[in-house]
Amino acid sequence: MSTHALRLKYEAAVVALGDAASQLLRSGASEEHVARWAVAERNALKEEYRKLTPALVVARIAAKTLERYGNTMGPSADDLRAVGKSWREIIDSATRPGDHGTAFFLR
């Protein structure tokens, strides 16, 4: 599978987290619970898709993430709360694909 197709599949999986998060909220789960769940699920997707991605591309993504967040996986729910994000904002960001520009594509 091309890296472009893999990226599109990853993005669709992240967007699907949004549907699942909405369902959890409608079923009565707290925003905090759903936010923590969404961040954990997003990180699991990152790990899953990084295993399928060429090492050179993973290295670029990890470097960009490290530069932006200080680690290679991105911020935790607690990190985001510490900078003033609401639980709802954390849910929204965990269910929206990030922008890695051209980092995801082989050159």
C-alpha cells in the first residue's frame, strides 16, 4: 500500500474515533472519560499505522512530533489540560487527523 493510501486510511480511522466518542457521550459517559479514551485510542492508531509505514517516513513524523510536543507520540490528555484545553477540546483534537505536511510521503 502506498504511503498516501495508508495516510488516508489512518485519517479515516481517526475520524471514526469522533463518531465513537459522540456515541460514548450520548450514552452518558463523562467528557473526561471520553477525552482520555480518545487520546488512548488515537495513540493506539498511531502505533498501529507506524508499524505499517516505511521507517524513513516514521522517522520524519516522529521528529516533527518531538519538535512540536517534546515526545514522539504527542500530548497526553493531562498535557492538554495543563495548557488549558477543555475535555471537549481534547476530544475534538484527538478525533481530528494532524497535519504532517509532506513528512508522511516518500521523497
